[in-house]
Amino acid sequence: MRFMLFALAAAAFAVPANAEEIRNVKSLDIAVSGSIRQHCAMGSIGDMDFGNLERRGLGVRTQVAFDCNVPFTMTIKGARGGLTHTEMPNGQGPYSGVLPYNLAVEMPVRLPSRQVVSQSFNSRELLAGGVISSNGGIATDDMVLAIELGQPSGEAGLLAGDYSETITITVSPI
């Protein structure tokens, strides 16, 4: 019984060892951390077949899935500088072997306010590569690509045959 009374008395006067330290603290540093994984991704785009190129005013506008959570530059390159005849790229006689086009890109970016970055290139410019900057913003709401076919340079129009072009879009985080 005596032992029990002694234990109760000791418990009544017990103070946590660090309680005195807490009362004297004037500031406290707490380390807080987290992360967001960097990513840039584009959806796929199907091949674009314009069919009969003799028709004027051909164009296509398509939405492309695009999400890049860091500022970036986008480089767009055209392999041939126009839709080019697969067998006779220089044409023949008065007939042209190249059909120029214009490519336009529109994408909303956050800076933190929302803005739209847009840029247009002709097919000759894309031989060297057209560059678009996000201007420090990030893209989370897709992008729109529009291609409009131009007029052939040959006095008699386009040479009969198949035409093709390969457009490559590369996104580089900055």
C-alpha cells in the first residue's frame, strides 16, 4: 500500500521531460516537401488524305491531345517543303511537282492566367523547322492543328500522280 501511495504521488507531480523546452520555444521550423512529376505528351494524329488535289481550298482542322506541365518549345518540321510528287518532285514541263501548304497551331497555355499561343508557318519555312514557344506557360488543354493547301507554282497546275509529305512535331521542355 505504501508503494501505491508513493507511485500516485510521483505520478501527480510528474512533468514530461521536454515540457519545459516547449514553453521556451519562440519559433519552430517544419520541413514540408512534395513533388509533381514533369511530363509532356501528345496524342496521335491519323494520316491526312486530301484526296483529289485538283480541288481548290482543301484544308483540315483537328484537335490533338496535348499536355505539358512545364514550359516548352515545339519544333515543327516538314520533310519536303510541301506535298511533293513521289516520283517527280521537280514536276515535268509546265506541271509542278510540289503543292505548298500552311500549317497553323493554336494552344491554350497557363501563365498562371490563360492565354492562347498561336503560330502559322508555310511549308517552305518548315523545311528548316518552325519553332513555337509556350512563353513560360504550360499546356493542359490540347492543341488545334490546321493545314490549308495552297496553289501549285506550275503554270499548268500539278503533275498527275501521288503526293506526300511528313510533318514531325517535337516538344522540348525548357
